[in-house]
Amino acid sequence: MKVPLLLAAALWISGLAERQYFLQSNGSEWEVALEHCRLCFQDLVTVTTDNIPILARNLTNNTWIGLRNDLDGPMEWTNWSNGDPLTFQNWYPGRPSINDTREVCIHFLPSGLWYDETCDQLYPYICYADRFYGNLSVFNISEHNASLSWTPGPGMINQYRVEVTGNTSQVHNTTNLTLRVDSLTPGSLYKFQVFPVKCERVLNPENASIYTKPECVTNLAVSSQTQNLIALTWSAPIGNRDKYRVEVDSEGVTNFTALLTVEEQVTVRNLTPGGFYTFQVIALVADCSIEGDPVNISAFTRPGAVRNAEVSESRAESVNISWSRPVGNSSWFRVEVQEVQVPSPGPCYKNSTIVSDLSVVMSGLTPGSKYNFTIVAFIPNTTLEGDPVWVVGYTVPDPVTNVNTLTTSDSITVLWGKPANGSYYSYEVTLDGCMECGVNTSWLNTTFQNLKSGKNYTITIFTHVEDYSLPSNDVKIWAITRPVKPGNITFQAINLHNVSLTWEVPEKLQGVPVQYCVNYSTSFWGYGGVKVVSNNSATVESLTSGTKYIFSVQTLVSDLPLSEATVGSVYTVPKIKKMGLIMQCTSNKILECEKVQKAAIEKAREMIQRRFGDGVFWKLNWQKNPNL
């Protein structure tokens, strides 16, 4: 049988199924096409608005689709051959014929339109099938074999082709749903694929991957021993492996974290001197899904290293070193100290001392410095030394010097000098005790921005060593940001002698306890006054009616200079007094009196303007006497 042609790009996801379409080029009657599609695929194609562009692409012949009328049932075109309801129609004009009493089937024209035809015509046809997905299980896995089982494929499956790929490759054909695969390599990754074969068509495979069980390691041996470690070596097992797990058991108690290594050797550290240990080495595959059988070996460690070494009671020029005795006997301890230069290397301080006690004070050190301390135990009646134990310590740094500040309306720049003595690693600068707002820097200055205006801030500076464990004594300084000018002035109430005004509080002053200086003056009367308030409103009383007053508002904070002024002006309500001027003019010239009248009015306006300006309220109106 000829392998069906999969329509180009005829694959999309419908719900959770991926649907494929197969053009069958051999001309067949509709019933024969339906039978073949159901046997070797799923059914004749169902046409929808989604798939019609793909199905009709490049068609050159009439092609059967899964639609017909059934003379033994309803005459309407209601269902596809697979039972799906008919929700989309794409008929050739004038089709289907409503007068046709024959049993007819539907085919695509090359244009993609539908045409009804007697079902005995020999046309190509399109089958469809949902992509098959099954489950493949692998069990009874050993070094050289594994068993497979899988779900059956859809419909009449001719056989299953099982492909094995990995360290070795195999192909098996079977009609069963299980298979045992032999001759595998230990510790290897294998991929199994089971392909259902239906009508010579290979369906989507069922897949699984596993590792075979690795073999045991060989030639396990101890290569070296010290007070706190044992080194092991071994030979790789036959086959493959990805890594090894080494488990440590101390006198029947497994209290060590297992070690992983990709090499045929490992050094087990942090062991107890003089202890007895059993080690298990196990070969692992990459995903640790299966492991080989363990191989064991036992050994002792050498005694000698001190325990619980620590630095305490750190001061500017000395630290206290203490430790616990090692397992077994010991008489003397040698303590060595070496300075580690931070932040830059330079000449290092070195010294050593021998004591019989379990602690020593190391003095003569430099403030703010990092030191490495080494403690070595001597075993009585032997020349052996225990392994050296190292511990790191710091001396307390000196505080900073010469702290100063520079301020603006929304920022504070802090400047300081280095500590008077010793070393340092960095500086921590906090604002108002807010550790989250702190800055860590190695510079001698920093700037805090986006601050409130006119607020008093507390700045605290610490000097730190490298691990920030020993801050210096704090140095505090106080600084007030400069005030910003108030916002726009609004005059709320105005009468003959009083003016009430408010002004906007800038965002940078929100929540800051400040005062405002309100100045008012009149240039006409030559007097003014000052009022200090604690909120953003004020009322000025005892003013002169009808007078223009200039108001300026400035922010007042502590002893700082006043902010820039926000200025506004307003007239008090006037007491209206009217004054009349009568002008009489006679002339035998037309419009002459009107010119004289206008000139007189402008002259009067100029005189009043020179006298009063805009310092008081005045208004000049011209009105013709109706009785003249």
C-alpha cells in the first residue's frame, strides 16, 4: 500500500489533540474512502472554518470529504461522518440541489467549494487522525537488562517497532505489549521508543529513558590519613557511571553529609582525631535514579587538632584567643598571629607565642585590622603535631574624625576624616537612626538626597572592619536642611480692615514642624508689619480700607536664614466716597466741546494717577448731564 501523503502544514491543536490530515490520491467511491479512513486513520475529514484554508490548498481534483445525505435518515445536512454536528457550510452556488432525491456525497472542488455528487464517483479523498500519545513504562532494571510495557495504539495495529538507543542500539518488532531488552551496558542512558505500525503507517512513538544499574567500584583503598581527613582511591566500575557518593559512618552512627565526586578519589574532611570510620563508595548515574551496590572500607584518623578555636574580647589593640583540648593528650600550644592588610596589602605584623593554657591574649595589635591566628597542638612524648587550626579575628577600629556637613533644601552632604590610628575597611553612615537608609562606602563623604526641607536630621557614622562584626564607637552630628519658600498665596477673606490669607505647603515641607513669617506693607501709607504663624494661614487686622497691601510669606526654621519669599497683593474693601466735577462748554464749532471735554477728563485722570497711583482704590467716570 502506498504511504499516504501528509498535507503540508495540516496539523494543529484542537482541544488537547493534535490533528493530522492525509490526502489519499487513489480515486475511490465515497463508501470505500470512508472504510479506508476508518481502518487506517480515524475518519473522513471534517471541514471547519479553521482548517479549510489548509485542506483546500493546492487541490487540483475533486476530493471526497466526510459529508453525505442519508436517504434512510433525515434529509438535512446535519452531521459529519464522525458524528460531529455540521456548523459550517461552503457550497458551490446553487448547491446542494433541493430537488435531488438521490443519495449524494460531498466533495471539494479545486476552489475549496462543496459540491454534491453521487457517491459512486471515483475521487481522491482526505483522511484525518489525531496524533497518538501513549505511555511507556520501564521496570525490572538491572546492569544488563530492562523490561518494557506500553499502552496499545489506536485501532487495528499491525505491530510495534521497539527502538533502543544509547551505549548500544537495538530494534525489535513485536505484536505484544511487553518486551524484555537484554545486552545493555551498566550505568548507561538508554532511550526506548515504541512505534505502533498501522496500515504501514508509523504512528507517534511512546517514549521513555532510563539508566541501567551501574556496577560496583573496585580496588577501594586508603591513600593518606591526617588528624582531620582520610583520602580514598578506587578504580572505576565496568561500564559507565556519572559520579560517586561517599558515605561516612563513625562507630555505627552516620552523622556526616554524603560527599559527591566525579573522580575516583575523595578526601573526607572535618573528622574527629583518633576516630574509627567506615566508608561506603557507591557508583551513581547522572540523574541519581539508580545506583550500584556499595563497597566498604574502614580506617582510623590521627589524633591531635585543637577544637572550638575562637576569638573573643576584641579591643582596639588586643584580642583573646581560646580553644578546647584535642582528643587525647596535649601539653603545649603554639599560637601564631599574622596581620591581613585591608583594604590594600603592605608590610604585615607577625608574632608567635607558646602556652600551656587554653587561652592567650595577643596584644600590641593595630586598631581596625584583620588577623589570622593559627593554633597547633603538641602531643606528649612524641614529635608529632596536630593539624593547624586557623581562626580569623579583628581589632575594633577607631572612629572617624573631623565630621562636617553641607546642606541644601533637600540634601545633606556629610564629610569626615579617616580614623586617627590603625586600619579600616569601610564606613557606615545612617540618617536619623534608620539602618535601612544607611550608606556603606569607602569614601570620605556621602550625600543623602530627596530629604524634607527645614528638617533637623541626625547623622551617625561608624567605622567597620571587613566582616562588619566590630563597629567603632559612633560619631553623631546634627544638620538642618535649608527651608524652601511656601507655595502660592490665596486670599480667603477681605473686608474693610482685615485680610485672611492661606498658602500652599510644598511637598518637601509636608509633616515638618516649621513657622512662617508673614510681612505686609502699603507703599501709599508707608507702613507695614510682620506676623509669625505656625500653620499655613494668617489674618492681618487693623488695615486701612481701600488700600493695596503687598504680602510676602517666608519659611522660618530655627536659626537658619529665611527662605525665599512668596509674594501676593490685594486691596482692602474701600469705603466709597463720590466727588463730582461739573464742566460747561459752549462753542459755535461742531464737536469742539466734545474735544475739550475729553482733554479735561484725561487731564483729571493723570492728576489722580500721579497722586494715588495704584496704592489706593479710585475710579473716574464721565457722565453727561441729561438736563443740559
